[in-house]
Amino acid sequence: MPALNPASVHDRPSSPQPSRAGWAAVVSVTLGIFAVVTTEILPIGLLTSIGADFTVSDGMAGRMMTMPGFLAAVAAPLVTTATARFDRRLMLCAFTLLLVLSNFLAAAAPGYGLVLVSRVMVGITIGGFWSIGAGLAERLVPPESAGRATAVIFSAVPLGSVLGVPAGTLIGDLAGWRTAFTVMGVLTAGVLVMLLRLVPPLPPVRATRLSVLGGLLRTTGIRLALLLTFLVVLAHFGAYTYVTPFLERVTHAGGGTITAFLLLYGAAGVLGNWLGGAWVVRRPRTVLGLAAGLIAAATLLLPALGRWDAGAVTLLLVWGIAYGAVPVASQTWFSRAAPDAPEAASVLFTASFQATISAGALLGGVVLDRTSPSAVMLLGGGIALLVVLALGAARATEG
């Protein structure tokens, strides 16, 4: 199949910025993605307290995770194509402002309906900011530094994923869940100021059209990456969205203990991201398969061993290390499957990842409301095992 090239618009690219200014812009975009990811998953650690305030079930409260992902999956391709001729810096700032407003709306919401409205705003921001920001590294630093800058920008994804929940839980325990959203709004406003001051004007250079995305979907490598990303993210978020109810009802852990456990999970996730990033360049499939296997082991064992603090925290550490490697392994796989269309690959990665976060939260919520937190963990483990089996089947077919 011939190489796929993103369609061009006729604006000339801006020249790389001087080293110091360029890296300051990279840091600003990285913090923007960190704010987006952290805001998205903030409700996980606050789920039961938000549900209690609005007298909704834990499964219904899980809709706060469902809505942003589905909207982001739709927004990622639509925003990327619809804003092809707009300055990228302007779009990043517009989406960051929307994120600021969403956090403050959630903090002040008098009813659960407005909380869900704020999550709609989060979903639009995710699809737009992530898809645009992920491909900007080569425009902010000299060519020889573009690879390193891209890695820095994408480090915000696992860092936000693994640190957002314990940080939000800690603030929620100390000052209430509304304070957690307020703090996130203030921090995001600071990121907006950085983007305005440190990111240079970025007129559009390339536009990824829907036809390019359609062409990528016809390639075997992209379809396999989509399948495995769907399964592993479904397994993780189907279970992890409801880890707080599990720790409360099965482990019988108190608020302070849960916060400590989630902080340790976050630290393990940072380690997993570092280990995955070191190995993924050579073996992205192996890293993804190993991560899925460890997620399966941790979630399947939690109903039995997670009844005690020691067992729960040990398995959470394994789970954190495993999931920390997932985003970098998945993104690397997408990039390698479409080397001539990096922005298009980033859009597909964003859309598939976000849609599956929603599907996992929705599926886990339905199971939780009808059965128990232990059943949710077993469901996640079973789905994660499918990733290992799918990878084995793919290797056998290729061999």
C-alpha cells in the first residue's frame, strides 16, 4: 500500500524557536495535556463523595468518566479537520479556557446535572487539545530535538493518569471534592497564562483530512493497534474507575488509607511509565502484552487478596506499574504503524483511547450497580487476558 501523506494547506511553517524559548513552549503544552488528563480522571477518587452529595449511585456517578471520553472520541477527528486553518496556539488557548470554566462549574454546581454539563466541556477540550498539542513538538524545537520534545509532551499522559486520582483524593479528603475541582481550575488558569506567554504563533502547516484517517483504518497495523488499545484500556478503566468503592467495601479501608494506597499506585505508575518508555522503542508489543498480563493478574487476584490492606496495596503497586506503561506503548505502536501520517495516527490514538475510557467506565458502572466491586475487578481481569491472547494469536499468524 502506498505511503499516506497528510494533505497540506498553503501556510508556511514557522521556523523552530531558539532552544530556550522552544523548550519553554514544549513545557507549556506538556502542562496543558497534564491538566486535561488530570481533570478527566479527577472524579475517580472522588466518586463516592460526589455521589453521596447528590444522592446518586456509584454507577451513576461513574457517568462523569463516561461522558468526556465519548465526546473526546468524536471531537478528536472533527476538531482536527474543522480547525485546519486556525492558528494552533489560538486553539490551544481556547480549549484551555474551556477547561478552566469546566472545573469551576463542577466546583460550584448545585445539582448533578450541571456536573455532567461540566464533563461535556471536558470532553470537547480533551479531543481538541490532545489531538492538536500532541503533534506540535517538531514546530517548537530544532529538528534534532523533536523526538525528545515529543517524548516530553507525551509524558504528561501517564503522569496525569497516575497522579491525578491520588492527588484529587487527597485534596478531597482534606477539604472536600469541590475544593479539588477549584484547585484544578486555578492550576489550569495558570497553564493558560503560560500558553499565552510562552507558545509562539503557530499558523497551520498541515491538515489531516478525514480521507487520511480512513486510509489508515485500512492498514493491518492500525487495526491491530486499535483492537489491543480498546481491550487494555477497557479492562483498566472498567475496573479502576471503581477502585474506591472496592477499597471501601471489600478492603474496608478508611479515607486516609485509600488516599495513601492511591498515592502509592501513582508512584508505581510513574515507575511503569519510565520502564515502559525505556523498553518500548525496541519492543512495543512486548511492553503492551506484559502490561496487560500484569493488569489481569492484579485485578483477578484483588477479590481474594484485596480483603487485607497488605494484599490490596501490593496488587495496586503491580497494577500501577503495568498501566503506567500502557499509554506510551500504545502511542508508539500507532506511530510505527503510520510513520508518514503522525498527526493522523495521533488523532486515532486519542479517539480510540478516549472512547474506550468511557466504555470501560460505563460497563464497570453497570456491573457495579447490579453485582459488586469484586465482580468489576474480575471483569477487568478477564478483558485484560484477552489482550494477551490476541497478541499471541497475532504473533502466531505473522510467524
